[in-house]
Amino acid sequence: MGAPRHFVKYTFLKLDPAWRRLPAGEREAHKREFLAACEDFADGHLLQAFSLVGTRGDAELMISVEAENLQRIHELHVVLAQSGLMQWAEIPYSYLGMRKSSEYSEDERVSPRGFKGSYVFVYPFVKSREWYALPAQERWQIMQGHIEIGREYPGVDNHTAYCFGLDDQEFVVAFDTDDVGTFLDLVQRLRTTEASRYTVRDTPSFTCLRMSVARALNALDGEPVSLETALPAA
């Protein structure tokens, strides 16, 4: 048997602007509660934080997590919901998937693997039913051209989660890199492939800045959490 698959969860948060008008001490307490829940989960599981302040108008913070079962992800979100911060937050976007080896590539990527780049780009992805009606060998051949273009950009790493039956989309695609321009060039090139003809939906697209949980929380109101014991950005 191979390595066990892990679940992947992307949770995007948006704060009520009224939260920023609360006293500084109250806001700090809210952030500390949220941070404590993240640190507890990260003791044995992969958790990373990202800020979207300045890159999206409908999301300000993203937490990505991986776990061996849905119960652990459920427990994390139950505890997060008990934090003061979540009383002022909404979740405009949420994506659930699972790691799985690709039928088009020999890369084995079923174990948790953190993002390393300074920037992470995330979007849901849906292909047309016509794509799945093609013979398997034809789909494999078409995807080889798609994959070859990706290999021309080694500075951009792909993290794809499979969502068939688990969520509304079929995949959650995520890329990380230290060079935003290179990612833009890659996506533009990928639009020219034959495989791209079968794309039904690949939006919304999220541009995320990778950082510690504490830094991402501080970006929400510009106020630092004192004695920052944040998780490293990993």
C-alpha cells in the first residue's frame, strides 16, 4: 500500500469592518484565541497562513491545512469558531479536497507538502464532461503538452487537490513561487494548450502572500500581537 492520502482545506476569511473599531486590547485577545487554535492544530499537522490584504476585496486571510482525516479538520474549525475573531468574520470561500497521484504524471504527491514560495495562487477548477468522455489515452496525450509547458517554469510549483464528490469543483489548483511575473507568464502559456479548451471554470483566483499566522492576523488591523509566538511561515 502507498502512503495514505491527506485531506486539504482552504478557508478564506473576511472581517466585518466594525471589528477594527473595537478597542485594541479586545482585538488582540480575539487574535490570540485564533492563533492558539492554529498552533494547537499545527502540533502534528500542516497549517499555513496567507494574507490577501491588498490583493482581494472579498477575502483578507486564508488558512490552508492538511490532515489525515476530516474529523481533525472539523475539530479545528469548531475551535476556531469559538474565537472572538470569528464572531466578526465570514467565510466567503471554502474549498475541500484530497491529495491523489495524477493519472497523467509519475509524480507521487499524496503526502502533506507545504508551500515554500512567498506567493501562493489558489483557484477552483472544473473541466467539461466532454473531457472525461475522451478515451483515456487521448486525454493522457493532450495533458503531456500541458505538463511540458509547466516544466519550462521550474520556479513555479504545483499543488493540486482532487475534489470529485467532496466539493463543488473537481480540483483546487494551487501554485507557489517567489516570482509573480513568472507565474503570470506560465498561466498565459497554458491558455494556448489543447487541454485548456476543456476548462469550464477556473475562477475566482486568489493571490496570497505567505506569512506566519500572527503576521497575517496583524495585517487585519495593523496592530501587532504582543509577544508574538507565531507559527513560522514554513
